[in-house]
Amino acid sequence: MNKPEALAGRLSQLSTRKKNPKPVEISEIVEGAQGTATYIAQMTGELANLANGARFQSLAHLLARAQLEAELWSRQTT
């Protein structure tokens, strides 16, 4: 299962539960957010490389900025 499907499955489980017998640990939420940010950073990095190769300078720049932002989010701790 890839990451977007895993996240969708988890959100679906959370939204269909009537009562959560045990509270969700904050570390689970942060780990999930950090993992998602890491995934986004990887994907935008690959897209930036593709855009560079095709000489789409503005698009490559925007994707590189998105990659940097995602990398910053992936390093955040609480």
C-alpha cells in the first residue's frame, strides 16, 4: 500500500469510529505528518528535476521551493 492510500485508510478508520476506546497518541499524529512531509519533499524533488530537464525554469523553481518547505516540515518536532 502506498503512502496516500495508507493515509486515506487511516482517515477513513478515524472518521467511521463511533467511540475511540483509547486516545490517539500525539506521537502517532506527528510521525504521520512528518512522514507525509518527507514523501512530499521526495516527490517535489523528482518533479523539480524533470522540470529542470525540460527547461521549465519557473516551474522547476516553484517545485524546488515546495520541496524545501516540505523538508522543513518533515524536520519539525513537538
